[in-house]
Amino acid sequence: MKKNKANYSVGGLFLIFVFLPILAYVYKFGIGFWDNHEDWSYMGDYFGGVLGPIITSLSLFFLAFQIRFQSQQRAEENSRHICFEGEKNIEKALEVVKPLLDEARISSNLKLTAEKIKELKEQEKNDEARKEANRFFSDQVNVLSNWARIDVSLRDMRDHDENKCRMAKWGVYATLKPNDVKRMELIRKAVVPGESVIVPEEDGLDVGTD
């Protein structure tokens, strides 16, 4: 739809710039089958000297417009592809993470680890907090790798389509327990500092209570 409107606009401009000089010539000198070669020569010189540069300029403008439009189309297609792949990756990762976090042993370990890390970070013992996080993730390699997969996918989606990223985050919250999401992010940030793309800033990273 956008492409059709753009093509109509460019086509309209092309016709205006081509027909204006013709109309100006006809209005001033008229047009017809003249008896001498000079009149034909004057008309030819006029159209060749005026319309030639106009048509060339408009052709270059149209070419530049097409190149820019195609570039935008490719960028949009690339964004759609990245978001589609991100949604698939998150869905597959959640299929692994959810059953693991539903296990009582892992869930209890997650909660205890998150509480300990929070306490250590409050005491500014960041190295010890990082060791605790690494200890948890070394025991739960599947949880670590798939949580990282979710995090990377959401960051890629956010860079291309914030609405789809937001919907994907809601999907994570709808699939997992909200407190488990916050605990996982708390542990992850102990290893890799930086903003959380999963947990909204206003929610904060707390261990929560079940």
C-alpha cells in the first residue's frame, strides 16, 4: 500500500514536470504542422534543451527513491525475520527451562542462591556473589544456556521491534513464575552485570516470596 502511494506520488511529479514545459510552449507559441524547417527546429531545440535535463533529473530522482525504498523494505524484512527467529528461540528455551524450574530441588536451590546473592551484593561482596551465581549455573547448565538464549533473543528483538519484544517478555512471565524470573535475572546479573531486558526496571530485582 505504501509502495503504491509512493509510486503514484513520484509518477504525478514526473507528469507535472514533463507537461508544464509543453503547456508553456503551446500557450506561448502554439503548435501545429509548420511550413518551414526553422519553426520545427525551434520547437525541437526547446523540447530537447528543456525536457531533456528535466527527464534526466527526474529519472535519477526516481532511481534514488527506488533504491532508498528497497533498502527500507530489506531492513523491515530483516527486522521481521529477527523477531520471528527470536520468538521461536524463546519458545524452545522456555520448553527446557520451565520443567527444570518446576522441580522442587532446583526451585529451592534457585531461591536460596538468589537470597544469598542479594545479601552478598548488599554487603558489596560482588566477587563472592559472582562465585555463588557460577556455582548455581555450573550445576544447572541447561538452565544457564537456555536463559542466556532468552536474554539474547529479547535484546535482539528490542533493537528491532519494541512491541514484539514486550509481548515476548509477557510470554516469559506467563510461562514461568514471576519470582523465578526475577531470581534468574538476579543470578545472571551477578555473572554478567548490566540492565535486565526481561524484568522491568520499576519491578526491581527481588527474590520475592512464594
